[in-house]
Amino acid sequence: MRKMLFKYLLLTALAIFLFLALTSCNSGITPETGIVTITIEENTIMGGKMVLPIYYIYMDDVYQGTSIDLEPFTLDAVPVGVHTFTASNYSLVEDSVNLKYQDNLQNELAEKLPIIFTCYGSATYEIITGINYVTIPVYCGGAIY
């Protein structure tokens, strides 16, 4: 009789253990996410454009990747909510500069001067489940270094 009671207790304990083990695996809640496709819209200041349009993409100040030649950039599994997306690029180029000495007289400088050319843009969007499209307007300009 003791053997029979021990077997029932062992079988009951095993059944309870299996029940708890199998039900605890599904108790986690998966966060809702969306897919984000980012497009960069280049606007120029002072008539300049990037020679190499390579933009560094950030979401909430965290680097996400690089967009090359203004190709759309896609992020998978972005948490639902409001996020700030930024795109930036800078390059150091050399160019000659026109100098005005008098009203209609221009003389081009013989040597090339280094110019820092920067582009930056930011946009805030609310991301929902599914596919989201984000456009970042980027403004570019240069300064003599």
C-alpha cells in the first residue's frame, strides 16, 4: 500500500510540475513593433549638394545605420510610440573661392580653400504597428575652414 501511495504522489507531483512548466512559457507579453522606412529629402543652402550622399541615421540618439545615395533605409522591430529620427553627414572638400574687390570686378583665388560641408535634419513621428514611412528633411550648407 505504501508503494501505491508513493506512486500516486510521484505521479501527481510530476503532473503539477509539467503543468507549471508548460503554462509559464507563455506568460510573457511581446511588445508591439512596427517597420519604419526612412527617406531623406535633401534641401540645399548656398546651392551645395553632398558629393558623397552618405547619411548616418539615428533613432532617439542611437545610431541605426547608414543611408547611401539617398536610398530609403528600413528599420525592423521599432517599438510603437513617438520617436525622433535624425540624419547627418559632413565632408571636407576643397574649392576655389571668388573674391569681390570692387562692384563688378571678381578675381578667383589661386589656391583651393578647405570647406566644411554639413547636412543635418530631424523629424519626430509616432510609430504604429505595421509599415511606417518617415521623411527627414535635411538642410545642407558649407563654411570656409
